[in-house]
Amino acid sequence: RKEVEQDPGPFNVPEGATVAFNCTYSNSASQSFFWYRQDCRKEPKLLMSVYSSGNEDGRFTAQLNRASQYISLLIRDSKLSDSATYLCVVIVGGSGNTGKLIFGQGTTLQVKP
Amino acid sequence: ETGVTQTPRHLVMGMTNKKSLKCEQHLGHNAMYWYKQSAKKPLELMFVYSLEERVENNSVPSRFSPECPNSSHLFLHLHTLQPEDSALYLCASSQDPGRETQYFGPGTRLLVL
């Protein structure tokens, strides 16, 4: 079983749609969780952290379910510029400066006009 | 953004060649990383350096040899590579090892013939 698993997609949605991505992780000792975004032929960049209580950043909402070992990212009112691959990232091992980042394969989103 | 730079951006090499990839970070970070990104696969962590000392080597074949002469520079020396080593090689840095906010360079797209 992969340590971090995502549906690769692609998810094709019209502008203005709401879309949700899920991610599951296998290590119950995982400490921290994040979403990165990677545009086509570019490097990954941190999008947002995922907190236990859920958190929102504009049109983006991230949620964590530790019991089910599951993370989600919701994008409301999709824009063409949201088209990218969204990488689920988990820190395993220690926290702070001893943990290791594990990346999921990524979920590709294509927003159509 | 020029926080993390990588050269060359593209590289084609034969299986008997020796080449080096270079990464430089201008962020004052203490940790640097090499990742491999193959099509349809998650990012694979190859090496981690903290304050110029290698702290992790994820069972990478010896045909890949990292070098970290100082905290701002990281090299990946390549020799006798195989076609399956063709991938995008990404360098990243973070303030300390295991921190979620890793800043990636643009990558070197490598093709081994």
C-alpha cells in the first residue's frame, strides 16, 4: 500500500464549479499534513497546511480526519488558474526538524471555460 | 522567483557519460534535498543534507552521488545512468530538515539514452 494515496484524476470541471480531492495516508503516526500545488512543467509550491479543526484560505478549504487517515481539499468557485496538480503531503517520523515529507502522486485538475 | 536555482534545466546524456546537476539556494536555509519525479509517480526523496551533512539517503543507487560543499550549494553527480533514470530532478531547501515549507527549484529534466 502506498504511504500517501491520491486519485490521479484528471478532474475536468467547468469554471465556477466546486471540486473536492481526497487523500489517504497509511502511517497512523503521521504528524502534519499539507497540500502543495504543481503547475504543468513547474516545481511544487506549498498551498496550505491542514489542521485538525479544518482550515480555510479564500476559496480553499482543507480538512483532516485522523480516525479515517484521510485529508481533503475543497475548491469553491473554480477559476481557470486553478488548473494544476494538487499534491497531498504528510510528515512522518518526528515533528519539527526530524520529520520526513512523503508526497502523494498528485491529483490533476483541469478547469474549463 | 529565484530562491532556489538549478542548472542545467534540461540534460540529455548517454549511459556512459558523467554529468553533474547543480542547485543553489539564496534563502539562508539549513537543509537541502534532492527529489526525483517520474511520470505518474510521486516525488521520491533521494537525499537530505542538513548543514552540509548528509542525514538521509533513501537507498539510492550509487550511480547518483550527492555533494554539499556548503549550505547554499548542492550537487548531484551522475555516472553510468540507465534509461529508467530519466525523470525530473528537483532540488529543494527548507529552514531545517523536516519542515513543511520546502522551496523547490525549477528542476532539471533529464533524459538518458
